Amino acid sequence: TMSTIEEFKTLSQGEGGVSPLFVFCDILMETVPQYSVPAADQSFECVSAALMENRLDLIAQWIANQYLTLCRPIADVLLSNCQCRHVATARAAHLHLLYLGTSRITICLYTV
């Protein structure tokens, strides 16, 4: 639930470690096949936590496996973190496909 996520957000990261919120989100995503896809607000927090840890590979995996409730805030945060060299309108179009939740998901997850 969001209250659990909020509690994890208050915990400090150990020296040289990953954030407790990211660890929670990673475990949450591993449980999706047994339970259910997290709500949009929880999905957004998990994507944000993965971005903070520079784990674009996990975000791509979560999207490909349909473990997220895709929503406009996720598309916006991915767009704001996009570092590829594509034309801005092309990036927006790719992320628009993500937001619409089409079966063909194309997003920009390049790093420089």
C-alpha cells in the first residue's frame, strides 16, 4: 500500500547501499505474478525509486512483463529522465505509446 511505501521513503540509505524503497519495490515487483499489479501511484513510486538507482534495466523488465499500472506520471518521469539524442517529439511519441498501454511498448531508456 502507499502507506508502506511512505514508510520506506523515510528510511535512510546505508553507506554504499541501495535505498530501502528500491529494495521494497524490487521485491514488490517480484510478487506481481503471484498477486496483482500495483496501483498507478505505487507503480509510479517504484519507477521513481528505480530511476534514482539508475536501474533502467528493471524498469524495462517491469514494463515488458506488464508488472506496472502505466499512467501519465510514469510517462512524464521517464521523459524527464530521458538522455537519448532523439528528437524531443520522437521521445514524446515513444512515451505516449507507453502511457496508452498499447501492446507494442516502445520507450526511450538510453543512457549516455
